[in-house]
Amino acid sequence: MRFRVVLVGLTIVAALAIVAPAAASPLTLKQLVTPSGGFNAKIAPGIGAGFKIGAASANFTPPLRGHAPGGDPSDCDHTGTYTGPRQFAYEEPYIDAKHSGHFDDGDPYKDCNGNGRWDGNLLGGGSDTPRFFNHVADNVGARAMVVRVGKRTLAVEVLDQEGLFNIYQDRIRARLAKDGYRINGVFISATHDESAPDSLGLGGVTRPPPASTPTGPPTW
């Protein structure tokens, strides 16, 4: 998925300074604050602080099969052997041997990317995994805000995913730098959405290889 931050300039100037009236001795807190929580002191405009702020959002809801921008790498079965139903793009071909309407562990499949497991329409988190998404209730996406004051620029991005590994976050930061954006800090978080496509691999179908050997400790 591509994440694009579009900066839209908007200048906001606002600042207030509290100026206490002259007094022979410093005002106490009781003298400054009214019973309702206001201030007795005079308030005058101070020196404005210049900010530029931009915001953008992007939709990365998985497209339906046949509608993937730039083609679908999971369409790698050119023989017509793997006929299991695939409603969304990026689902690897398989044979629905159990006639369940979705991929099950043990079903023959075509490993298009050679990672040793079936990749498809899995939801992240929740109970009763694996869970498969079969419709879109709400689009999932990324929302970003970028703030610049003086020579310092900070970006904050929130993603509709259960979580996001740091290697993917580093790719986002590297892409921004490659595109010429000079940002002092990029802060990325996920909403822990357990109704979004699985981005952590916690709710997969294919069994992982054994984590230990009979004669030694775990191999990871």
C-alpha cells in the first residue's frame, strides 16, 4: 500500500498574554482567579506564533478482485487449476477442497510470492480466528497531520490496522525522505482495529513451521 502525505498550507496565528495590573505586592492566586474560574487580570494580545498545518487521508481498503490498481500479483494461476472463490484482490489461488467457500488449512494453493503460506482475505485479531472478510462495512485508511513551526516539522499518522510492525513504519519514513520531504519526526500509530485486514499475521490459516527441534531449543 502507498501512503501519501499531502501538505496543505494553513497559517494560524494566535497567542494570549496575561498582564497583571500594577500592585505594590504580587497578586495572590485568590486575587487573580474569580469564583467561576476566570481571571481578574487584564488580557492583551501577545506576539503571534506562526504555524503551518496540513492534513490528508488515504483509503487502503482492499479492492475487489479484478480491480487492483496496477494489477494483482495474486493472479498467478494461469492454468485454471485453483478454482476456490476469491472475492477480493490479493487472495492467492486455492482449491476449495472442503467446500467451505473460503480457504482452509490443508487446501491446495498457489504460493504466488513464495513465502510458504497462503495469503488472503484475513481479518486481524478477535476470537475464532481465522476470520475472513467478505464485505466492506467501512473503508479503512490512513490519516496524517503535519505541523511546521519555524524550521521544525512534525508529522503524525494513524492507521486503521490492528498494529504495524516497525519495518513498515521505517518504509513510510524512508519513502517520505526519498520524495524530498524533510521532516524532523514522523510518529505513526495504529487504531488496533480488529475488523481491518490482518497486518500482523496473528490470525492466519496456514500452520507455521515447527519452532523447535527434538534435540535443541527453539530455533527462532
